[in-house]
Amino acid sequence: MKRLFLLNIVFLLAGAQAQTGKLSLASYAGRVAKGGISKKELAAQILTDERLDTVRARALRILTGFNAGTGYGEIWIRDFNTFIKGSLKVRDQKDVKDALLLFFKIQGADGNIPDGAINKKQANIGYNYSYSTLAPDWAAHKNTVETDQESSLVQAVKKYIDVTGDKAILQETIGGQTVLERLEAALNYVMKERWSKEYGLVKGATTIDWGDVQPEKGWGVALNEKTKWSIDIYDNAMFVMALNDFIGMTPQSGDLHKKWQATANTIKKNIRKQLWDAGRAKYIPHIYLNGSPFSKSFDERSILYTGGTTCAILAGMHSNAEIKKINDQFLKAAEKEKFATIGMTVYPPYPVEEFPNMAAYHYQNAGDWTWFGGRMIHALTANGMAREAYAEMSPMIDRVLKNKGFYEWYDVRNGKASGSGDFRGEAGVLYDAIEMLRDWANSVK
């Protein structure tokens, strides 16, 4: 009982320190992970933590909608993929299914999946909208610098099936093709249009980690004559995750399963060969295919990419020993900024001289996104590191309570909540993280 009481004090203290910016996240996580706290004591703490009840309930209240947040009118597939499990908890299954099937109705003839869909009467932003007779009331658009829309949809379908058991969705026919056929068409689009034969890896425009903005000034979400094509871990890890999910939706003895399993194995091998820096235990930011947008004197390889690295762990790319090294780097980076958690996108940020389209510490350039930090909590929990997961999630939970809601990103210098309010991506990943940790706690005997 004494140690359980002390554990409560540790977490209450951590919550207060997280709000004042005095929390040494690495030392805090280390104390919890190595402080002799038993699994039973940790499980009891998780199951009785009222903060988790509050944040979970608050998340479910806003997951009744499908648009990304108050700042967005669209349903974005990369966001929807991260809160679909929560949506299925509070919305009718048919409503969630219809929102998912919408992306197949607006799918391009070449198999590509748009980023977002919005009621055509609201389609008045500067996107190049596309329209489909299969969804006449909707306008679609695609941030073409990205290569994660197809992967996000495959992952979302797998999550839907995992929660509902509705495998029949794969045989739903849309425009003469089944959902399963359309999923493979999406994968084939990436293999044809976003593929580097030289490296055997997925390519995309140069952005910051998982971001959707190019370095040069201007409309940064669309490919243009200045685009520098590159290979990064985020696009490839997301594709491997999608392949793992697609394989899981196909019969093990079937040709589709064998074909895409072989592709996944090849990409995993090439990721380790081309992108993983074993000496530093981190991923290099980019392999450039037509020149770098950055000056020769700029040491981009010193930058830590957290989001793509987290996705690589979720894709099954790392041993527990490597995950611990990666997590230590995340913690050390977070300690360097007053209000940072492990959700800080990159560290250090790109200087404005190198990345004119996004200031340092703004948005995706070293802003703090629980949308990805929460996924690292998933990764830690799934790999037997519940102590670390609970400790590192704590300041994220406290931040939601302090701000009385979910925000898109946070400034690591002053803790200011920024971007879209009621951001469903953050709500979704925290809901999933809480569920995962509680499932783990309930399994402890």
C-alpha cells in the first residue's frame, strides 16, 4: 500500500509540474519505469485514475462528428483513421460505415484516395476540388505533397472490421468494384505513382516528418515545379502498416495475401537498409531524389523525427531494445523545451532560413501534437512498456484537463493551445491509449 500511495503522489506531482512546465519528463518516466513499482500496483493506479475517466468521457462527447475539428469542415481520412474506434463507440455503426465508404466513392480513377471530403456548398477554400457522380453532394481534394491518404484508408477499414466484425464491408460494391478491389487499387496507386525503383521505397514531396507543407513559400500542400521528391520514414511506415492491415483482411492461403506479404517484407528490408541509422538509433529525415531544398551547410540528419519513427514502431520495425533507445531520445528532446511532451514533431526545429514556409516551433515544425504523441503511447503499450506509456501520457492528459478540451497542437515554449479546437485526432488517439492501458491493467493478475 505504501508504494501504491507513493505512486499516486508521483503522478499527482507530475500533473502539477506538467502544467507549470517544471516537469522533467525523462526523469519522471524513469522513476516510474525503474522505481520498483509492481505491475499490480501500476494496474491499480491506471484503473483508479479519475483523470482518465474524465478525458475518455470528454473524448467520446466530441467523437460524435466526423470532421477533424472546429477549424475544419472536411472529413479527412488521415484524421478519421485515428478516431474511428471512438466514433464506433458513440455513433451508429451505419453512420461510421457510410463515412468510410464515402472515400471509395470519391476515389480517383487511378486508385488515389483524396485527403478530404466536404459538402460541395462549402467547397470554397483554395483547393483544386474534384467531384464524383457516386457522391454528388460532395467535393473532394488532395494534398498532393502527401503519400499517406491511401495507407490511412486501408488502416481505417481494418480498424472498422476489428471493432465491428463486419467483414462483409469488403464485398460492398461501389461503382462496379468491391471495397477489397478498391483497397488494392489504392495500394497499386502508391506502387505506381509514388514509388522509387532505385531504393524500393515509397516517395513523396519533402515535408517535415508527417507534415503536409513544402519548404518553399506559397501553397505548400500541392506539388509544383519547385517540389523536391524524397523518401522518408513516415510515408513508408504508414504504407507498411497498411500492407499489414490489408494482408490481415485477406485469406492466408490466397494470392493477394502472398503478393502483398512479399511486398511488405521487401519494403521493411529496404527501410532498415536505407533509412535507419543504427549508429544513432534514429531515422535519417530524407533521401533526396532530385536534389535537396536545403543548403549544403545545413545538418538535417541531426533532426529527430518523432511521428514517422512512432509509425515505424507500430509497423513492427523495431525490437524492444531499439524502442527503448528511441523512447529515450524522445524524452531527452522533450526535456529541452519547457512545455514539451514526446509529441513534439521534430527536434530541433528547422530554421526559417531553411524552411521559409513554416516558422520554427510553429505547427508541424516542432509544435507538440498529441495526435502523434498519443500513438507513441499505443506503441509503448503494445510492446510491453505500460509503465513508460502511462508516465509519458500523463502530461498529455493533464494538458487536456487544463485547457478543458482537445487542441490540434501546442507551443512547446509557452504551452499555448493552438490550431483547431475539439480536435478529434487528439481525442481519438487519447481515447485509444486509455483503452489500451486499461485493457493491459485488467489483464494483470
